[in-house]
Amino acid sequence: MRFTTARLCGGDALMAVSGEILNLNMDKAAEIFHKKGYNIKQRDDMMLVIDWNNMETTIYPQGKVMFFPLKDKTLCIKYATEIIESIV
């Protein structure tokens, strides 16, 4: 999977943006992460916010994943790939 990154929140967060436009099912994603024991902080049709690897991680249906705090672009892409691949 191919991603680009964007720095957010004054540099304390990174967002990975999928090169493909996806249509992730947020209900399915919530179920997957709940079964894996992750704390789900917020869930609706537009986003899923979980505690993942000591970061607040927001997953969007279009295939975007935001990590806070995170500054390493390489890790951002690695983590986003792991998350998206676990959902699709």
C-alpha cells in the first residue's frame, strides 16, 4: 500500500494518506480493534479513534490514519500500513 504523509498539530502528529481512495467500514474496524483489546475512544461513520501503541490513532474511511504523538514519517507509513491491512 502506498501512502503520503502530512505533519499536523504543530508537528506533534502525522497523518498517512492512502494513495488509493478506500471505503473502509468503520463498524468492521471498530469490531476488529475491540476484539484485539484496544481502547475505542470514539466511533462513528466518519472516524474511529483508538489508543494504539501509546498513541491516539484516528482512522478515516478514505484510508487516512492520524497518529498523535508521532514525528517519524517512516514509522507513520509502517503503522498505517499495519492498521489498514488489518481492516481490509
